[in-house]
Amino acid sequence: MIGMVLVWQLKDTYKAVFDIDSSQPLGNFVNIQSDAALREVAGRYAYDDDSAHELTLRSGGEEINDELERKLNERLSMAGIRIVEARINYLAYAPEIAAVMLRRQQASAIISAREKIVEGAVSMVEMALNRLDNDKVVTLDNADKARMVGNLLVVLCADDAAQPVIPTGN
């Protein structure tokens, strides 16, 4: 769903009266041409995108508005109309798409948070293994290290509090 603010000025009354269909009011002509220009410009760009370097309707701001103004001037100059200002003032997903996009945004946020958690957990496990080895607290073989890594990652990455299990012997 998209809307725009359009400020226009009649510069040439001769063109407005004689060069366009006079059976309809000038306002109807402006509405039809402005809708067409808005659809043309909006159709070239995605609403939103995760990549920061692609121009989108949400991120485009002045560039999109400048292009919209150029397109409107092209379409309306034949009627003696000059565009004073044109800008997108409303941009939203249609209701049936909004819920899906919200879930997409939430999923991206969860994935980013999980990446940070795993990155931190791996760093902490590495630090723990290095400290145990450097301080000669205990000597661990590869199987013990693998078990310790698994246990620490579960504890550090889990959503719930860990329940300790104390081994009582072999």
C-alpha cells in the first residue's frame, strides 16, 4: 500500500484547456497520471531488502522521491502542469502480507541473536580449555575434551537453566 503527496501548479492554461481531453476535469487527469507515475516508480523497487546497498522504497527516500517527481513532470508537462513537490508519504504492507513479514523479521532477529550466542559460547569454551591446559588443572584426552565442549555448549547456548548431573564413578 502506497500513497504520495503531490503539489502541482498550472503554468500554461492554453495546454491545460486545448492539449488534453476537456471532457474531464483537470484534477481527474492529474489523478490518473500521478497514479500511473507512482505505480511505475514503485514497481521498479522492492519494498524492503536485507542488503544495505540496494535501493528500496523504504530506504530510498530522496532518490525515490526525485525519480517520482521527474516521472510526474514528464507525464503532466503536456497539460501545462509543473510539479512543485512529490513524495511518498505512506508505505506499508497490505494486511495479509504484514503478518508474514513480521514473522520474517522475528526469524531474522532470532537467527542473529543465536549467532551471537554461539559465537560467545565457542569463545568461552576455547578459553576454558586453554585455561585448564595452561594452568595444568587437569589433563584431558580428546574424548574428555569433546564431552566437555558438548556440555559447555549446551549450558551456554540453552534457553533454559542447565540441570547439573554429577557423575558418581565408572
